[in-house]
Amino acid sequence: MNDNQTNTIRKRYNRIAGVFDIMDNMIQETWRKDVTQQAEGKVLESASELVKT
């Protein structure tokens, strides 16, 4: 990947990141824990400290 592609991706991510932050803050931590505790198989929950494999 070249610098131009990297910069394009970075700009796109930064443009929408604030929306995802707001949406993530709308989810109560207890809901997140309940859902992730019920997950099975390979799971990556990057917004919390839980990682199941």
C-alpha cells in the first residue's frame, strides 16, 4: 500500500469515526457484556477488553 492510499483511508476513517464514537457511547456497558458473554466461536470485540477465540 502506498502513502496516497494510506492517506485516503485515514481521511475516510477520520471523517466517520466521530459517528461511530457516538453510536458506541449509546450502548450500555451491561448490554455489551451480556451480548459478548453469549458469543461462541471466534469473537473479536475490539471496543472492550473481551477477546474470545
